[in-house]
Amino acid sequence: MQTRIVVYLLGVVLFVGSFTAAYGQSTPDQVVRGTYVVDIPAGAYLENGEFYYKPGSIAVPAGTTVVWFNDDTNQIHTVTSGEPSDEDAGSAFGSDFMQEGAFFQHTFTEAGEYP
């Protein structure tokens, strides 16, 4: 199970600048960051199944929270950075075991690529 996350800063400066121009003052706690949701669908546990879970890359601004939801019926999943064979797998982020209906979230504070 892998998601490559590309976090970028483009647009954040423009958003803050636009917010300041439109509403006067701006402080860091006034800047609203989005949340990106990744769904682990039912049937994701079947490697050769229709819904085998290996989502593609996504790009989000730095400061965005990504939330993974486990919607796979009666299946436990984890969310782990990197590939299982990587020496540093899980070093950027990693969940505990997630029962059906559980979620894991991680906020990407720095720009970069997170396999």
C-alpha cells in the first residue's frame, strides 16, 4: 500500500497575500489549510482484486493534512511511508493497525516528496 505525496509551497504565498488584501490583517492561525482524503475501499485487501489498494500520486500544499479512511469491510490496514522493502519505511509517517471505519491523518509541514 503506497501513496506518493508531493507537498509544494506554490499557491500558499498567493493565498496568504490574497487573504490579506481582501480582509486586512492576516496571522498564521487565520490561514485555512485544506484536508485531502484518501479512501481505502472495500476489497482493497485483494491483491488481484478489482479494488487492490495502491493509490497514485497526489500533490498538496505544505501544511495540508492528508487523512486515510479504512472502508475495507472486516479488514485491518496500515498506512506507511515508503515501500515495505525500504530500510527507512515508515520513517516519514505511519499508522497503527486500522480497523474498518478507522482513520489515520498526517500533516505535511514541509515541501518534499514522501513515497
